[in-house]
Amino acid sequence: MYSAIPFFFAALVWSSLPAAWCDAGGRVYGADAIPIRLRGGTSSAGRVEVFYNGQWGTICDDGWDLDDAIVVCRQLGFKNATAAYRNAHFGEGADPIWLSDLACIGTEESLKDCPHGGWGAVNCKHEEDAGVECDGTPSTTELFQTLNDQANALIQQAAIVEGQQTPITAIQQQLDQLTGDVPTLMQASTLQNNEISQLQQLMGTLDYKVDELNDMAVYPIRLVGGNVSTGRVEVWHDGQWGTVCDDNWDINDAKVVCKQLGYKDAVAAYSQAAFGEGTGPILMDSVGCTGSEPHLSACPHQGWAVHDCKHEEDAGVGCLYEDPAAAFSAGLTASSYYVSSNTIVPFSAVYTNIGNHFSGSTGRFTAPVSGHYFFVFNAYSQYFSSYHMYIDFMINNSVYKAAWVYDQTSSDSIDTASNSIIVHLNQNDYVSIRLRGGYAMYGYERTNFSGFLLHYD
């Protein structure tokens, strides 16, 4: 009976089951076994759910009978099945429905050995979810295998969610529910003292897996009160944003924050609400990053919302920020012709567009960050309508500088004019050139509009 214990504790450090292992009775459990669980009922009866492709799903009741239920109960460690339920007897599950037309004969060791219609190949609704009722109480060894499979499935699911960088609170709740199955089974059974001891150890192991999930969770963070690369650190946990206390806050903590936000490094760790006091909960205190962690929630701390701080101690960071690529140069072709009723001039020839912030079709340059920008416009045309030109400099489709570029000489047949300007733009502000109403413009290659970022805020 004790042979299962070393394996289970060894399971704390693996990411997938070994090819196979044997229980004390010699039964072989393959790594390709389909993790299953019962939900919506009791520890021995419920809706059947299977784990596949990173998530739990249900089984359609098409062809569902007692032979299928016997295999389910056998895999869960029970002696037999007393009923096979149809029509979502234990409530409807959530997407997906993984299996349909299951055709066990009742002698298979697990569901993986039963024929079925193919993973996800179903034409059912959740009102057809299948369920079972099992007979007896699982042996400790069988219970180890069942809970171990389910816990491992949750760890796999957590790894998938980690790659998406989203909170895994729902997975933690599932594992918490899994740990709750253990005392229920203990109370419903007549176990020997050594078996009770093993189950208590199992509960401790599952608690450890909850902590493991906490370590894996990637909780979103943001910077508030500063600029694009500096600010008060806020973290999203349990449905709300909160701050981090500056107790023990140092450059190593800042490095992890900046790395999670996509910066190469940190240049400063700030304390005492350097970027203003936050509101809401203080979610982390005494953070102890080494600087090598992949994200802030992987660093040791006192526990979520466990602190002795006030918002006057909110922590902040300064991240190493390289100037974004923001420069462009565009012009008109010799055939370009515009008759204006206040027309935004497009530029059909885009020569340079570093950062891809300029659109030749709309004639707009959009600021990637807040800061000061330099722009210059050079106009050359052999035929303006009345040998005069009036070009307005526009920000967000409003006139910022009227007649920014103009030529009022009426005695020549060639009009040339230019001007430059430095302006402050907020992120996502856009700049364009407008030909004032009542004038026309014949383009030429030497008519061009250029700009670049001088300094970000």
C-alpha cells in the first residue's frame, strides 16, 4: 500500500506522468490514461468529465449505458457501477463536449480503451451530458491514482494558461474542490489507520499543488501615475487592481516588474508613493524577488492582501526605455492633383516609415508615445490654382497652425514654400496636412512631408 506514496511525492516535480507505474496490486496505469472526474453530485456519483487538450469537458449520452459507467467507476477506483445516467441528470456542464457514442463493453481498465466517435466529433448539447453512480469506496491506491491524474491535469491546464499570461484563479478553485473530495471519502469509508494517514498526506500534497499553481500564475501588472516606462506598480488579483507595499522593495523587484512588462531592464526602484498614492487594496508586501523570476507573482511575498502598510508606502519602478522608432518621409508624385474644399492631403509616395506610424493613404502620422515631435513640409508646384498656396497644419483633424505653409506671389508660375514646427503630442494624437478650401494643387516629386520623435515624456 505504501508503494504509491513515494511516487505521489515525486509527482510534485514532474510536468507529465511517467510512461507507466504499478500499484501495490500490480495494476499498470499508463501515462496516456484519460483523467476523469465526477461533478454535480457526490464523491461517488455525478456528471462524467474528461480532461483533453488542456481542458475539461463532458460526454454525450448517445449510446451511454451501464457498461460505460462500469469502466468509468473502475477507473475512479470503485468496485462497480449501479447506474448510468442520461439527459444531464447531474446538471449541464460547460463547453466542450469531448466524447460521444462511447461503446465500452465493461471490461476495459479505463475510458481510453473504449471505442468512441472521436475527440470533439459530437452533435450533442449539454442537456445530453452523461453521468454515473458508483458502488463502494475506492481503495487508497486507486484514490491516489484518480486524484493524481486530476491534479496533474490541472497543472497541465495551468501551464497552458500561464503561456497566455492570464490569472488561473478558476483552476485553483478546481483544485481546492479536489482536496475537498478527500475528507468526504474518509468520512464515508471504513479505512485503516495507515490508510487514513496516507490520505492525510495526500491532502497535504494537494495543498502543495495549490501553492504550486500560485507560483505558476501570471497576474497582470501595470504602471500608473508616471509615463510609459515609470510609475506606481499595480497588480490584478481576485478581480481588482491593487498596489504593492515598499517594504524590502529594491532593484531586483523592479527588474522582474520591468521584464514582465516587456522592458529590457530596470533603472530604479521607487518607494514612499513616489508616483502618488493608489486606491483599493494593497495586495503584496515584503516582495523578495531575486531578479531572475519570470513575473512578479513568482516572487516570495507575505501572501495576497497580507500587509501592514498604508498607501503612502506604495512601490514604483523605472524601466529602461529605448526611444520608439518613429520617423517618416513621404511625398507627392508629378501626377498628383487636388482641388480643395479643405482637403487632407494624402501622400502616395512613402519613402521612409520607421515604426509604421504614418499612413500614406490618409496622410496621417500617429504618435506612438507622448512627447515632442519635429515636422517639416516642403512644397514645390509649377501650377497652384492662383499661384498662391495655403497649407494648414492639423492635429486630430483640427487646425493647429493656419496657413502654416503659404506662397502669395502671384507673378510667378512656380510656387515653392516650406516650414517646420516642433509640437507636443499625446499618445495616439495624429498630425496631417490640409489644403485650404478654394485652392488647387498640382503635385511634384519635390513636395514632401517628414517628421520624427524628438523626445518622449
